[in-house]
Amino acid sequence: MARKAKQLRLTLLKSRFHRKPGHAECLGGLGLRKRHQTVTVADTPENRGMVRKVGYLLQVEEL
């Protein structure tokens, strides 16, 4: 029986403009470009690190 990979649903709540360059790059890497945009990403250590770095801009839900 195959396991379902865990997912994270991310919603960008605050603008990425006027942030540190590394934070804007993390948002781009997660696929977030506009405010109130929602994306679903795999729950991997790499994505968790990016979410931790810019968590103050996001709403995070585990699926």
C-alpha cells in the first residue's frame, strides 16, 4: 500500500516587497508571488526550512 506524501498549504498574507533579499527568494522558491495566493508544496526538510525563514509572512496548514 502506497503512503500519501504529506503536503503543506501555504498562503501569503503579507507582501514580499521591502523584505530582505533572502526572504523574497524563499517565497519565490515556494511558488508564492502575490498576496493571498495559496500553493500546496511537499512537506520536505528543504521546504520546512524556507517556511521557517518566512513564517511571519505566511499562513501554514498541514494536509
